[in-house]
Amino acid sequence: MKINTSATALLSALLLSCTYAPTAIAGDGIAGDWTGESICTVRPSPCNDEHVIYHISEPDAEGKLKIRADKLVNGKPEDMGTLDCTYEAKRSHLNCQMKNGVWDFDVVGIKMTGTLKLADGTLYRRISVTKSES
């Protein structure tokens, strides 16, 4: 039996790229604790750079979820409040509307990056967090 080495090599490369390519997590995979940095982009301002922990709930059927946010102060979590958000699984995108701004996050694997833009469009924060292992 003769094996076509070009076809075999192509198939192997395709399988490897599917196996190792970063992928967005499924909607139910977004729930959990995410830790990282929230960096101010407007200086001077009342904004402070923060080490943050986001506790993200399971999304419901419409993609609605909550983010309870803590910042670490002297090594201890301090509650910053809760955001009501919508997760779009197809885009791996989180959006949290507030009266004075919008939080937007993109999720790839265990990494989530995002921004806070004020109502006037000013970029106020950049966020980079990593999902903690359960």
C-alpha cells in the first residue's frame, strides 16, 4: 500500500493546529475567579492602578452574568462592587453597561483583556486578568 506523504503531512499539520490553537472558552467556562491588573490610562486622576480579582458567575440562557470585583489592599480583598454583564459566547465577549461608562472584555482561553471607557468615550482603564485554576 502506497501512502501519499504530502497528504499525510498536510493532515498531520491540520490536526496539530486544531489541537494547539488558542480557543475561546465556552460560555459556561467563563465562570470562576480571574486575577490580574487594572491599570489607569488617565493621569492625573482619582484612578489608581489595582491588583484585582473578578468573581464571575455562570451566565444564564441569555448570557447574563455578574462580576463581583475585589481589589487587593495590603494583601486582603476589598469589595469594589458588582457589575451586571452580558456574555456573547460566539464572540467570546463580555459587555457591562454602567450609567457612567462601559466595560468591554475579550476572552481567549484563560486570559481576559478589557477596557473601561467613560460615557464620553475616554479610555479610563485597561484590564488584563487570568482565570484561576479551580
